Amino acid sequence: MLIIILMKIIHLRASAYALLAVGLINLTYQNHKDGILLRSLLLIFPGLIGTIVFANKNFQKLADNKKFAISWLILSAALILIALLPLKSL
């Protein structure tokens, strides 16, 4: 049971790291484009919040909640997809 909870936390923490990484990479390599700051911050802030929350041992029950975990992963995937779309398409 403990291994399953730890795997959930690792997956959620990895998605938070992915948000942070994609946001910072997006900001670094596309800084000459208009609107990139907002797109990058849309990834960086949830990534920071997720990293802080999932690194805290007090939030293990939150990670054990199946609805929350699915919602977090869907939100992460949607934000990364938005960041990867060309700027002119939005």
C-alpha cells in the first residue's frame, strides 16, 4: 500500500517538475515572441505550487485521492499542450 501511495506522489511530483521545466524552457528559448511570458507563467506557477505541495509529507492523503490525481494530471497535460501549440494558433 505504501509503495502505491509513493508511486502516485512520484507521478504527481514528476508532472509538477515537467510543468516547471517546460515553462522555463519555453521562456528561455522563445523570449523574443509576444505573449510568451504569460504562457510560461501559466506553467511555472502551477509547477511551483505542485512541487511544494507534493514534496510535503502532509499532503499524502491529497495524492491518495484518485479524483485529485486525475484532475492534476489532466490539468498538467492541458497546460503543456497549450504551451507547445504555436503562438499564432491561439
